[in-house]
Amino acid sequence: MSGLSRRGFMASAAVASAALAGVRTEAATVPLLLHDSGLTAGRRFAARAQMLGRQAIPLEGDRVRQMRALLSASPAAIFAITRRSDELLVGEIAAEAGYRRIALVRHGADGRMTARCAMDGASVHSLAQLSGTAWPEAFADLALDKVGQCALVSESRIEPALSWVMVRS
């Protein structure tokens, strides 16, 4: 974790979680968790979500039909780790259903991360930078408000992927 203490990481993660919690409404449903099962980062995200008691749904088949069915439950937010093509297609379907993107984190093959975040999603970028290669697990923790239960840091490098968050407008 690049010289950052666990206490420092936890404090930053708590800030990120609190910032995103402000986006959610009290009566809102739980977030929709999506992943590309063909990506190691997607499988790690799904495994962590399952360990926390939730299922991350794999994107498969007809994305338009799948997303329309999933969005019919009006989830409060969407957290996903996917390839660029799914980020574009699924993101467009969600936008048509009234969601807006607050964070997009690009994980490059060289290990670098770049983020585009709206003001209410800026803390996602900080959490991504602080968590390093443990990002898929930290992202699941953030999605499920379980930041205090962060997983141990993985020694593996994160592979190219996109992590993104959308919330209902």
C-alpha cells in the first residue's frame, strides 16, 4: 500500500464511504453490483461482495435486456468492474434510466490508475489510489458500506479494467 499505514487507509476509506453515503437516500434499495467474470479484478470484486453477504451479478448475454431487468428494481447505485465496452453500453442504458456517473477509475496494464470523478465521487479516486492492488476488494467494501472490514492487500498486480459508479439522479 505504498507506505500508507492501515490506520491511514481506514481513515481515508471511511471518508470515501461517508461521502458516498450522502448520495444515497435512506429509503433507497441496496446498490446493484456488476462485474465482468472474464476479468480477474471482476472476479475478485464478486468474491469480496459474496464474502460480505451480497452477490455481484456477472454481465452476460444480451446486456440491454439484462440491464433493463436489473434496473427495474431501481437500485440506489451501480458499482461495477468491467471492460470499456460494457462500461459504455451499460452506462448508457443506466443513464437512460435516470442514473448519472459519479466516478470512473481506469486501471492500466502498467499499474497506473486514472480517475474522472464528479464532485460527489472524488473520494472514490482517493480510495482507489490508497488501496493499490487491493482495489477490487476495497471497491466492494465501499459499495456495501463495509469499509471497516477491508481485506488484506493482494500481492498481485491489478489488470486493465474500469471501475465505475452511477447513482440515481
